[in-house]
Amino acid sequence: MLVSSQCGYTLARHPIVKISHILYMDGLKLYAYNKQQLQSQIELAAAFIRAIHMDFGFEKYAFVTLKAGKIQEESSLVLISYSKSSPLPGEEHSKYLGIHQAATESLVKEQFQTAFKKRLKMILNT
């Protein structure tokens, strides 16, 4: 449904490729070119989830707006059939497998190295 909606983010190097979503075991990430497309994708996903009688989990719903790789300050999105959503607070980032995704590359690298060294130290101490 999301693929056929013609919404999504087109890659600069491959204009034929359009990314609309990534489905994880416990979540869904939507990618859109602008706020209107994102709104449309959210409503489409919500309609599908209602049709299969599942819970959308809006209490954990948040969004991040990036422009040229930098986090932009945004106002909230209003969902037609649900409540108002808010952007992630300034210091928070979305995580996947414990790694921040919308953070700067140096921050991600530093956090990964710290976690790796901590786990390696624990293994070596056994």
C-alpha cells in the first residue's frame, strides 16, 4: 500500500528509486519528501492497521525532520483520526539496535566505540 501511494523520498543518485518506508519487527519508519506526503503515509498506515485490527501505538510515535543531513526544528503533525504528534525532543534520537540513527556520525561512532569497549572489557574479565 505504501509503495503504490507514490509518496516517499527519491534518491539523488538513483531517481528511479523511491524509499517510502522501512518495516522493523517492532516499528515502522516512514520517509517522505515533505510534510503533506508524510501526513498521507501516516493516514494510509493507520487505515491499514485499523483494517487488520491492530494497535498503532501512538503513545510512542514521534518524528524527526532532516534537511541536508541536519536536524530541523519542527512543529507537531496533526493526525486526522488520532491525536497530535510531536517531534523528538532536541537531545533525543531514534534508535535501532541501541544505535542512534539521526545523530551526527561522530556521536554515533563515539557511542559505538564506548559500548564495544565496555562489552569487550566484560568478556575479558570473565
